[in-house]
Amino acid sequence: MSRLGMISIGQYVPGQSLVHRLDPRTKLVAVFLVVVTIFAASQGLSYALASVFVLGTVFLSRIPWTFIWRGLKPVWIILAVTYIFHIWFTREGEVLWTLGALSVYEGGVIQGAVITYRIVLLVIIASLVTLTTPPLVLTNGLERMLKPLAKWRFPAHELALMVAIALRFIPVLWQEADKIIKAQLSRGAPLASGTLWERVSALIPIIIPLFLSAFKRAEDLALAMEARGYRGAEGRTQFRQLKMQPRDYAALAVTGTYCLLLIMIEVV
């Protein structure tokens, strides 16, 4: 296992599960609806329903739970910072603990836990899209969804291509950063010891090579695309045409039912 752990967003795990065989447009629409409902949830029953839906989707995808768990490791620092900020700056409810000018309120603890749990659900459901969909298929699905906007000269193909490239290079750059960190540690860089300022200063020899590597990869990719005659969306065709299947309509129906149930819980 690398020092940075394993990041799941941007990776694809081959499989034949029901989630793998869904149309990418179905997954994108379903994930959008789930994200909206997670942000709209405000009651315990709503979060329980959202949790059942997200965890049930993971079960249907047959992605190993250990893989999902390891994929959450890179965002632990974000979760920790989010929770700490809410504890410090949310002043609602009773005071639970006081140390000098710092007071921890009951509302801050609860709100921090709620926001942190939301982020966990969002990361899991967003990761499932890339874990169960090849990047090229995901690009085609996003392009097909944005194609009606081409009437107003919206660059649907270019935007979909940029998203696919960004997702593809997330794990690549993550691995590159891990290699640079190991190289710096072998040279005695104080990444895991020393004062806070020394650790921050030690990040500069990591960030600069990482940026140079990213620019080099971008240049190589541009040259490869140009050598293959890429000229944008004009005149391009697709070998595999996307077509909605009965399972896609069933998945959308289940997602719609979940959204209606959560809205009813919130309204009632």
C-alpha cells in the first residue's frame, strides 16, 4: 500500500454487475438526484433512507467494501477539518466544553457530524460512477446528455472530454505524488517530523515536480491526440452507440421512488 493510500475516484473496476451494465446517462442522472436529496436531507429518517440507498447501490455494484473504505482514506483530512471548523464556529445549543476563549457547543458537534456524514455519502456515490464505468463510456454519456445544448454553441464534446481526462489523471497524479514523496523521504526531507513550518516548507520540493510532471503529461497527451488526427467534435462518430435498456428505466424508477420518499419524509 502506498504512503498516500488508494484513491478510488477516477479508477475503473471491471465487472458484470447490474450497476456496471447500466447506461452512463442513467448513472449520471441518478447520482445527480441522490446528491440533491443528500443535501436536502435534514432529518434522521432521511439520512437513514439515503444511507440504505447508497449502501444498497454499493452492494449491487459488487465493488469490494475494503476498496470503498480505502478510497475514503484520502478525504479523511477534509472530513477532520470540516468537523473541527463546525465545532469551533457553530454556536448553537448548550455549551458542552469550555477551555479559555474556546467553547464547544452541542449544535456544533451535531452539525459537524451531519456535514461530515454527507461528505462520506457523496464521495461513495460519486466514486461508484467511475468505479463501474469506463472513462470513454462515461465521456460518451456526458456528451450525449449535453448535446442538445450544442444548438447554442455549447462545447459539449470538449467539456465531456476534459472531464474524462481529469478523472483519468486523478489516480495517475496521485501515484506520481506518492513516488515524489518517497524520493524526498529517501533524501531526508522532514515530511513526517519537525515543526509545522518545516513540514510546510518541505512540500515545495513535492509540489514543483508534480506540476512539472502534470504539464509534461498534458503536452504528451496533446501531441498524441494531434498525431491521431483529433480535430474536435466536428465529423466524429462513435463505434458503440448508447441505447437505453429496460434495466435503465427500472433503475431510474427506483431512484425516483427513493427521491419521492425522502421528499415526503422532509415535508411531513
